Amino acid sequence: MTDSATKSRSRPVPAGNAEAGLGRAEATKRKLILAAEKLLGQRGFANVSQRMVQKEAGQRNAAVVTYHYKSFDDLLLDVFSLRMGAINERRMALYAALDQAGALDIRGIARVLIEPLARELLPRPEGNYYVRFLLQYFTDQSFRRLKLPLELIQGVSLARRRYRELRADLPAGECSERLSLCLGMIFHALAMTEMDLELEQPDEAARQQLINDKTRRLVDATVAVLAQ
């Protein structure tokens, strides 16, 4: 994931289950954000239009996306803001805790990359599509031209920097290549798990066990690549 950043021109919509308390415009924007997240997660960037987002959001006005957003990119940035803001906070908190405990080794880096993102698999009323959305971003060249605001990826940036410090024996390019390989593996594995959970609808205990098992195996696999 790139560390480059641009600022979103639209105000991020707060996370939460209910639209109660939001103004009419903000409630409509939230519907558009959730619709874009779902459709792009399921179909990919090339197969989703503004018209499809409008319909998925239950809006009759064909111009509703352009009314609320200067560009489709601004809508996509709000999807990232909705989810990745919280993920980044969790990453930063875990990074600080591991650093304080003197456990910010390669396994600690793997945990920072994986554990905060894996929590996105916990159920929410609007459904879980963000990890698949993130995988589409990571693998689609047209989608990946969108530069993410730096404040949303601080945790990943710190993990990258710490890994380079730990592996000073490797060229910087190889460190970056290994991290990108691991991120691709993480996104793909968690996206497949997200899809499986949507299809299978396990009970709460089984879902949590699956998430825990997947997280543990991904940490082990990431450590194997980063430590080699």
C-alpha cells in the first residue's frame, strides 16, 4: 500500500450502526458510502458505476452521487475514511503497546499489520465488505491510482519503517517487496474469509473461532516471509 497521500475533498461520514442523529445529507452520504463499499467489494472497480451505487443506496435521484461528491474518487475516499480510520487507530495502539513492552520484533510487526484488520470480520448490521473492497484496491491498477490520506495509513507506515530497521541486512527494495507480498497475502486471505462468513453465516462463537484461527495462521505465515 502506498504511503503517498492526498486529502479528501469531502467530509468523512462517522462510523456507526444507525443513521439516527445524522442530518439528511449526511445520512444520504452514508448510504452511498455503504453501497460503494459493497458493490466494489463484490464486483471490482471496473464493474461498478455511479448509477449502480445510486440504486444500491436506494436513491431515486440519478444525480445523487455527483450532488454529494465532486468526483467518484471522493466517494471512495470516504469509504476508506469510514473503515480505515478505526483500523489505523487500532494499529497505532497495538504498535505503541508492543513498543512499550519491548516486543516490536518481526512477529510484532506482523501482528500490527494483521490483527487490527482482522477485526473488520466481526459482524455489523450493514454487512461486511470492506476487506474485499481493500483487496480490490490493492490488486486493481485503475483503482490503486487513488492515493490514500497519510493519516489513514500511519500504522502501516510505522510498521514498514520498523521492519526496515529490523532487517538492516536487506536492501530497502527487498524489504518493500517482502512487505508488499505479505500485505497481498493478508488482504487475500481475509477477503476470502469475509466472503466465506457471508455465505456460511456461522454463529457468534464459530465466527470468532474462525477469525482467531485465521489471524494466528496469517501471523505465522507473515513472520516466515519477513524473517527469511
